Amino acid sequence: MKRLIGCLRMFFSEECGVTAIEYALLGGLIAVVIVSAVTGVGASVLTLFLNVADQVGAAVAT
């Protein structure tokens, strides 16, 4: 019984799993920020390229 209690104490005092979970959460948060930033910038870049394409098309047509 003492051996079981000792193993349980050692299991619950181990912090390697906690650190791995913290890194996974941090990585997930960074991924969400990157995706949202790229999505926001992507829409602006698309609008810019469409505007340039319209301007070039109008310049070539004249």
C-alpha cells in the first residue's frame, strides 16, 4: 500500500506533462493570432490587387 501511495505522489508531483500542455496552448494561441492576421491582411491585399488590375486594364484599353 505504501508503494502505491508513493507512486501516486510521484505521479501527481511530475510537471513534465503540465509544461507540454502549456506549450501546446501557447502554440495554439499563436496559430490563431497568425490565421486571423493573415485573413485580415489578405482581404486588404485582394482589394489592392483588384484595384491595380482595374487601373491597368483601363490604361491598356485607352
